[in-house]
Amino acid sequence: MTRRELRDHLIKMLYMREFHERDEIEEQNSLYFSLFSGISDDKVVKEIDDRYKQVVDKLGVIDSIISRVSKGWKLSRIGRMDLNILRLAAYEISYDDEVPDKVAVNEAVELAKEYGCNESSYGFINGILSSLIKEKTGK
């Protein structure tokens, strides 16, 4: 499975999380894999699920990072899919040393072009993530 396919599944799972109670999430993720993902390889399912849990474990910190760099935007005003694309990219930028920052931004922009809430989502996401990288690098 490519990293792009992994990200695609992750943003869908993060998005689904928005509509379910916490005690339903595990069941919903299982349902996603059995009905919608087209993935039958247990190793791949585990890889996606592990990464999903890593992102979810850091959501509080990630949301505060996004809030800080998205000046003038409250998280509640950001479209749910756009927010989840931002969350995944912010996780990669902040916690995944294997993913170069520019790759995380580029992948987020591509996901926003496909799944974003509107035609300007990719520019919005690019701007916020660029601010995050500037803050991180001090440049």
C-alpha cells in the first residue's frame, strides 16, 4: 500500500469519527474495513489502524497546533473534511520524521483537491500548513 492510499483511508476514518460516539469507533472502523475499504490483508489493516490510533492519540495537541497557526479561524468554522486533512498533515509535520514537511503539505493539498469542502480548500490547507512549517522551522 502506498503512503497516498494510507492517507486516503486515514482521512476517511478520521472523518467518520466525527459522526460516532467514542464507544462506537472501533466497531465503525471494523465496518469500514469490511465493507468500504476493499482491503482484506490483515497486515495492511493493522498498519492503517495503528497509524489512525497514533493520530487520534495526539488530536488534542494537533488541534491546538492548528488553532494556533490558523489565525482568525476557529476549528468549529473549518469544514470537517478539511479539518481532518489538516489533522493528518499536522501530525506528519509534527510527529513523523519519515515524512518530509513538503511532502505532507503536498499530499494534504492533493487530498483537499479530491475531498475538500469546496474549491478553495486546497489553498486554505496549504496556507495553514505553510504557517505550521514556518513556525516549526523558525523561517
